[in-house]
Amino acid sequence: MKILDELKGRGIKPGLETIAALLRRLGDPQLSFRSVHIAGTNGKGSVASMLREMLVRAGFKTALYTSPHLHRFSERIVINHEEIPEADIERLEDEVAKALSGLEPTYFEFTTAMAFMYFAEQKPDIAVIEVGLGGRLDATNLVDSLVAVITPLSIDHPEFLGPDIRSMAYEKAGIIKPGRPVVVSRQPPEAVELITNTAASLDAPLYMEGRDFSAGDEKYPAFNFRGRRLAFDKLRCGLLGRRQAQNSAVALAAAEVIEEAGFKIGEQAMREGVRNVRWPARMELIATNPQIVIDGAHNVGGALVLSREMPEEFPGKPAHLLMGMQVTKDLSGFIETLAPAIAMVHAVPIREVQCFSPDQIAAQAHKAGLPSRAYGSVREGLDGAMAAAKKDKGIVLAAGSLYLAGEVGELVNDGA
């Protein structure tokens, strides 16, 4: 993947001009399949994976495009549960490169063009497309989606998406298409107002959590779903944490809309899709002695969820936070929000990205009143956190970056 490797350093450049021109040269492959488009700060990957699971179990050939990947590039481009073969990656890389004359796409624009070409070739019944960044100016926003989905919003990437929730909501609402339904999770009031106004201006039917659908506790981890047409009791999600009841409700509400567009999914596939969903690095337990949990949380919203759910899922167990974070994130906000659920911070660098130094992370943890230690590598930090967790019968939580979660997963699988 020589060309992709060269593009990694090109950075982020929001805008549709380049990707639109590139896709036109490639025959606009994104218009050859029906799609669901998912934006949001937290939970969009979980919702996407749930919808994929429901649709596959209902017998539909389903494409899935997500980012970033944890271990392999091929994780981004999937048909049903099969990742794109390496030979097709190389072939599509060459084909997209031949169409570049005069264009300078970002890494994400290039990979999005590859994904859309692959899906056009594979002819899925439906594609589940996850936004990369924002929505309005994201490279994926040239699909003509059956339904838009907006998951919970919090401040993230303010340098691109704006400094407040209203700005975030403006960018996410940019995926709403004229006359097409939009399913929206619970949001702060300023986000609800903006999304509601955007949907109204586009004559897009709006389905809001709390008004048109909801998830209620049966007895956690069971929950009930109430939608516009459907009502399911005693559901269970295959992912840990109460947040997944909300994500499940959003996915089920989107499934209602998809059914109304002609895809017969049915109750059994919906139930099994929620129960059997797997999505790596979302409070994922990957080892038991000591227990090691990896989570891709990297913003204040994600930290808030972890601070609530870790003590509930692992009661009485001191949590040793193995943490690395990119420099574009809110380091102090993340640590301060998560601090009540943490016993100690083990700070590490992250490979291949510009990150806070372990000393910077450790110093910020100290300011938040947490003991901390800086390490020179993830392997050293993981060993230190595991030793500390064993000593006080605690747990290791790796969080702060999806890249970190991926590396920890690899080390644990390799027996580090």
C-alpha cells in the first residue's frame, strides 16, 4: 500500500470538492448502492455494527465502511463479515491513483473512493457508512442515503468542527438529505434545536430518542425498546455498558426506517443483531488475569461514559488507566472527567501519531490528584499497569485513543 502510506502525512482537509471530482472520474460509484449514513461523536461505530449485524442476519448482503482501523486496513471495508482481500486493496489503490491527475486527496478521501468502488463492484443490497469527521464536509457525504443517523454529540475536533455543541450539531446535521428520514439520539438542547430546524428546512422526517423511540431498563443488562411501530422487551446487547442500550435503541429505530424503505428485517434478526454484535475496543474485555479492558474513548463525552460504567461493570476493582492521547484532544478534560473512576494513571506514547508525551500525561494526572507514572513504550506501560492491578486486585483500562486500544490488543494477543 505504497500510495496510502505516502498519503498518511497529508493530514485532514474538510471539503467535498476533491472527493467529488475524484468520484466523478471513477463513475460516481457511491450512487450505485443504497446506504445508511451515520454521524456522531460517540457510538457511531457501535450503531453501525449493530445495523450491519441485523441486516446480515435478515439475509441482506451488507457493506460496512468504518474508520479508523485497529489492526489492519482491511477492517475498514467489509462485505457482511468479510474484510476486503489484500489483492483488491492493491488493485483499487492503483485504479484510484490513475484517476488523480491534478487532484491531491487526503488519506481518508482516497480510502473512501476505494471503499465506494469496491462496494459498487460487490453490489450489496445496502451499505452502512460511518462518517469519518463531522459530516457536512466529510468525504462520505456524497452518498444518497436512505436514512441519516446522528449519535450522541460532545466536543471533539474543535479545530475543524467548532468550539461548542451547536457548531458540532451543524456539522453532523449536514448529512441530512432532502426528504429522507433522520434518526437522532438524545442530544443537548442546543443540538436538538439545530438538528430539528435543519430537518424541517429539508422536509426530512425526524425521529428523536425520547419522543419517537426509547430504551428503558428491564433489569440491567436487559432493556426494553419502544419505537414508532415496534416494541421489544428483554433485549440484551453483546457490548458492555449501559450506553449500549441507547446505541441499540438508535440502531433499532434506524432499522424501523430501513424496513419502511422496503428491507424486511424482522424481530428475530433485530434481536439477534443486538445480542450478537461485536465491535472491538468498546469497553472490550480482552484478558482476565488481570482483567484488561480496551476502549477507544478519546474525548470528554467518552470519559464521562467510562467514569459511570466502569465501576458498575467491575465493582470494587481499582482501575489502572493505561493512557496515551493525540495532541489534538482535550487531555485535561479527559483525565479530570475520568478521575473519579481511576486509581492510577500509567502514561504511554502512541505509535505513528503525534501524541502527548508520557510526562505530559503524568503531570496532568498529578494535577487531577491521581498517582501516575510515565513509560517509554506501550509494552512497558502495560507491564507496569498489569503488575499494579495484580497487586491490588484491580483492573487495567486502556483508553485515550483508538490507536492505543489497538496496540494493547495486539500485545495481549501476542502474549506480552
